[in-house]
Amino acid sequence: MSKFSFSLFLGILNLIVVQSFAQFPGGGGGFGGPGRFSQPGQRDNQKEKTFIPGTAEDDKPRGNGKINGFLMDSTSNQPVEFATVALIDNKTGKPIDGTTADGKGKFSLNRLAPGEYRLQYSFLGYQNKTSNLFTIEKGSDISMGIVKLSQDVRTLNEVVVTGQAALIEEKVDRLVYNAEKDITSKGGDAADIMRKVPMLSVDLDGNVSLRGSSNVRVLINNKPSTIIASSVADALKQIPADMIKSVEVITSPSAKYDAEGSAGIINIITKKNTLQGGTLNVDMGTGNRSSNLNLNASYRQGKMGFNLGGFGRAMYNVRGAFNNTQTTVGPTGNTTTIQTADTRQNGMFGNYQFGWDYDIDKNTSLSATVRYGLRNMINYQDNLQTVSYINQLVTQSGRNVASKNLSGTVDANVSYSKTYKPNQELSVLGLYSRNNNTNNFVTELLNGTDMHTVMSRQRNDNLSYNQESTLQVDYQTPIKRNQLLEFGGKGIFRKMNSDYQFYTTAGDNENYELSPIQPSNGLNYDQNITALYAAYTLSTKTKWTLKAGGRYEYTFINARFENNSEQQTGDVRDIPDYGVFVPSVNISKGIKGGKIIKLAYNRRIQRPGIQSLNPNINAANPLNISQGNPNLSPEYTDNVELGLSGQIKKFYLNATLFARITDNSIMSLRDTATRNIGTETNPNFQTVVSTTTQNIGTERAYGVNVFTNVTLFSIWQLGGGFDLYHAYLTNNNASALYGASNSGWVLGGRLFTSITLKNGWGIQGFGGGRGRQLNLQGYQGSFAFYNLGVKKDFNNKRGSIGIGAENFFNHPFKVRSETISPLVSQRSVNSMYNAGVRVNFSYRLGKMSMDGSGFSLGRRKKSINNDDQKSGGDDNGGGVQQAQPASGGAQGGSRPRQR
């Protein structure tokens, strides 16, 4: 992006903020958060038992007294969001002022006149609570500390699920899975958690999809990370399950979020302690397939807090096998190839983070975080045997393949937030993120007779990086008492690079030389994005809520090869810059019995990530090569959903109908080609399958998501649901050879149970899976997961010890997949030896206090949301160098995706 464009962008942001303060000097002061507004017309209703914020007869300043506190659920010790707080005059017994708690349960009242008062706290599903009498004097600044609200016993027969602070919660714009209650995932990673979240599906390689679409943006604490852009599956392995507090699924993002993520946004919230004092948490575990060690320290004194954490995990004894039969149509006739191999995986993951936050004053905060993550994955295919039948001529070959997938990621985030009045807030945020990747493989070509002697070697080095710098400004202000206006702007400056070389040797030596068969080169890809958005929220006394907005993004692209003089697989065209307007509308209505009905529409885009753009040829399996396409443009998706949620007797139920239409879809195009899979001195020309990606597809999906939750006997919680949708895919190609389409139904589901026993004992179990997943020219086989865990807390819950087992009846678990087209047919069986058991130990040292003068747990920290780029959970681009079977994936490896 030019300097002029950047200056213009900052100028627009500055003008927006200045104008906003000029137009809304006082704000409304009575806005209660999205979806919970003050209700006009209730000013004189003296029969109300609770006070509606903003309806006081006199809202003018009356003094300089202040009061604050924090609302918490007495059972779960979780914040009570958006609860009502009324200030009661002790003389008249009537409310004269009030407010609502924010998203972290924090509330505050200012400009209070001297006098004697009480506070009344109220919220749906909780018993009303009134504080003791207190006195406000001139200049008073009173802290109520932690106020615990008890659940309303009259509603237990209807919402018993709150007895354990629901594993699954629904908020105005998202669904929340409270992962911290899951004991079966101790010692696991984020993928183990995601498998249990309604509407999500995670395959055996860790690739995530939402309602059948893998075009999902994943955030960590509302922030992006360049490692997510490289590979969602690999990124999830770096996040320990023990540190995940909750997972939020946002299927209809508002205009405040970036336009990226066709199916929606997944936000992983990690645990963080900002109370007074210091603690040190130690978590460790070991098992037959992995071990982990996690240390996390927090310290807070007064207005300043620090957090330092480190996590390490080792994977071992991860075995598998595959068998693949492939038939291709070539110029010399049909070729049938059978491939078999045993696979192994070793891996080391690390995640280290330092956080700092400072409350400049009661309404202003500053925070910063630095995170470093690393991944060292090595995949082996031992004795990959290939037998080919060409016109009754039989050839046999073998190879050993070692693939390295290494990465290091640095994320640095700083944010400034200023609150002027309740819900009138300005935030300025900055982010720098860089991910360096090494995706190499080395192949030993074996003698086809003894399958032991090394005849030659091949090596592919692919170094790449993805770097992002982001500046974001957001402002929100209430309008009157039941409306909220949000607007802001953002700039993302992204640089991506991929350098690749191919080497060969003659004989059993390691003196590699550059191979002329595949020229070396590098791709530089710059992508700069500017965005402006506005969103408006309205709530009425008849329980209607409307949230509508629009976002405009303009993308500047500059792509070039480092060496255009050498022979290469395809030049980068002059990719034009482009702009897109993304509208969103969310409507909800509260109906009888506390139920809510929702209707939403949004338009999304999906930009290709470095994995889809990477022009490096992935030839770890020479009979099934793949390559990215740097000329790809974004996909465009329209989403509509209609949902109903609420209590039906003892059950909490959420049911949603949805429809999704995607145009310009990025799809795999498979072709056959004659290629030398040997060396220059010892050539071996065979017909191979070549997979590339193009913007040629159309996708349509419609279906239903249903889940329910119930608590029995106050100790037993059951939850589960299913996802059913019909998919239609076509590549819009009229050719009899290359045209393809597919359609059918896909079913998935999950079941969760948890029992809380006496003396700190707990038991949890989970089971889930997905049926056949449709591809453009076939299907990917069904899969299932299940686990069982037992935990014992001791020493007043300072420590715990537990044991968990997963997939213990599978040895191995087999996944069958198939691809059929006029040019190629493939049938493969991948065997997964993923049965496991592990023992976990956790202990907390130190003590945190709730009553420090600098208490600020309720302050909402701001963070960057770069949810704008297509993740590379698959390897359409060939950037992830992992040895693969002809079907496109070995155990634990990435797969080219045909949608």
C-alpha cells in the first residue's frame, strides 16, 4: 500500500474519532450491553421489583461519590454478565440510579450525592440480592468487592443446567463452550477440546470445520496469529487443553469483525488470572503417546499485573499405516499403482507467553503481551512400496521418506482502552506477528529388488514466512438508552514469502546437487488491507433486538517471483486490487417462557493463505504431487440462519436452520501428467496425479444443528447434539474429463456426560464423530472419537490427579476414502493407532486475594482481531512437506482438499 493510502487511512480514522466525540458528548449512560438494553416507557412503573438502568427520574450529576464491585455466580465462581445493579435511596426505598455489569461482571456508579443507600442486584435466573446499608460522603470511593449471586431455586426445574454453570452457554452473538470443566482433555491439546464444541468437527489430522466448511477463522484471545494462517491443525497442537477457559463459536459475526471466515469465527479464550497476589500453577502428565509440562505464574499488586507461562509437550509412539490403490489414464494406457507403508510421528511443541497490564486510572487501561510458539514435527514413512502395472509391465520401487515441519511464531500485542461513560469507549490496538516455517523432506530411493539398498536421494527444502503488522481503532457510544453505535477502522500489512529448492544425489551419498527437473525459485506476496466499519444495535421494550452493520475492505496485492528468468511452473499474473462491502444483520426476539428466536444474514469472504498460494511442488509422494496457485482470488459466501433456543422442561435446547452459498470457490483440480519420478541419471517416467487449486467452484449447503443439555439429580450433567446438512459441490467445468460435481447428506454428532461426586471426585466421558465427508469427486471416510476420565481434587482444590483414556477399543481405527473421475480413481485405507492413556497431576502454589485496592478483574481488555485470511489446514498449496500416499494423506499428515 502506498504512503498516501496509509496516510489517508489514518486521516479517516482520526476524523471518525473526532466527529464521534463532537456528536455524542454525553452518551446515554444507560446502555446495558448488546442485547440487554434499558426499556423506555417504564419510568413510572413502581411495581417493578428491579431497577432498569437509565430510568431514574433525575440523571443529572448529584455529587462526586463512587462505588464499584464485581458480580459472581455463587456456584461456578464465574462472572455474571450484564446483571442489573440499582442504587436504592434508604429514605424512600426507591431506585434513583443504576447500571449494568460488563462482560466480566464489573460494575461502577459515579457522581453519587451524599446519603444512605443500598444496592439491589438482579438478573434472570438468579435471586434478587440487596446489600447492607452504606453511607456515601463527599469524595467517597467504596468498593463492594465480590458480590455472589445465588441461582433462583424457583427455576431449578426449568434451568437446572445452571447448577453446574452450563457446559454450553448461548450469548447474544455467540455460543460458548466452557472447556475448563472438561477433565478428559487434561494433558491434551486444543483439538481435543474443539471436538466437543457444538457445530464444530475436527478430523483425525486436527483440521477444523464449522457446519461442514473448513473456511473458518480461528482467534486466540480475540487475537490472530500467523501460525493459524499457516495451519490450523498444527496451531491447535501448540495450545494446551489445560489452559483453555472457553471456546466461542460466532456463526454470524457483526461488522466489527473482519470479513474473513466464510463459515464463521472460532475464538479460543485461555485462562488468565488478574486478581491480587501471586500464584504458580504446575501441570504435568505422561502417557503411552505423549507427555506434557505446564508452568504458569501470575502476580498482581495494585494497578499492575504480570503473567508468565510456559508449556511443553512431546509426542511419541504415534504409529499408523496406509494402503492405496490408484488407477490413472495416460497416453500409454492405464496405470494401476498399489502403495503401502508404515508411518511414524515424533513431535515437540512449546508455547511461552509474557503478559503485562496496567490500570492507568479507573477508566483507562494499557496492556501488552508477547508470545512465542514453536513446533517440531517429523513424519516418517518407512519402506513406502510402490507396485505399478502398465500394459502388463510390472515395476516395483521403494523409498523411505522423512518430512520435517518446523515453525517458530512471535506475536506481540499492545492495546490502550479508555472508558468515558458506561459503554462509551475508545480503544487503540497494535499487533506484530511473524511465523517462520521449515517444510523439508528427504527421500531415500531404494533398490526395487531388495528394498534395502539406497540407489539415490532426493531433498526438497521449502522455507517460508508469514508476517503481519496491524493497527486498529474502535469506538462505541450509546444513543439514548436502548441503542448502541460502533464504528472504527483497521489496517493490516502482510508479507508472505516462500523459497524452495529441489536437490538430488547419485548413489548412496549425501552430496546433494540442485536438480534441473524442478527449478528453484521464491514467491514474494504482499497483501495490504484497509477497512472501515459501522454497526448499530437497537433493543425495544417488546424484547426485539436488532444489530445491523456494514464493513468495507479494500485489498492491495503485489505478487512476484524472485527469479523470473528461470523456467518455472507459471508466472504470477498482474493480480488486481479489489474492494468488497460486507453487510450483516442479526435480529432476535424474546418469546414466552424465556425462549429466544434469532434470524441472521451475513456476507463473508475467504482470502487464500500462504498454503494455497505456495507454488512449491510437493513431491514427497511422487505419484501424487500438489502445488499452490499464487493467482487465486477470494471466495464470496452468503450465510442465512434461523435459530430457536430456551428451556423445554428440564432440557436446554438450541436448534438452528442454516443455508450457505459460496461462489468463486477455491477447489482442487486433478489432472494426470507424465513425470520423471527418478533421477536425471536414472530416469523413471510414470503417469502421476497432479493437484492444483483454482477459483472455479460453487458450493451450497443447508442443514440443521441441534444440541441439548440437562442436569439430573444436581450432580449428573448430560449434553449432546447432532449436525445434519446437505452439500452440493461443482467445479463449473463443462469438460467431460475435468468437469465434476457431487452432492449428498453429511451427519455428525457428539455426546458428553459429567458426574460430580463427593470428596472431590469427578467422572467425565465423551463420544463423537462424523459420517462420510463429501469431496468434489468422492468422499473422505467417517471417523469417531471417545474418551473417559476420572479426577480427584485434594488440599482444598489446590491440587488434582487424574487418569484419562481415549479410543481404547480401537487398534487400529481405519478410515476409508475414495476418489473417482474419468482420469483417476483412488481407494485408500488409513490405519490410526490412536488408543491412549495418560496420568495428569496439577498443583497451585500461592494465593490470590479478591479485596486489593487495585482490583480490576472486570476491566475488558481489548485485542486485535485479524480474522481475515484463509487458513491452511490442508495442503492444497503443497507448502506442508509431508510424505503422503496417493490418496492424499498418511496418518498424521495433511491432505490436499477436494471440496
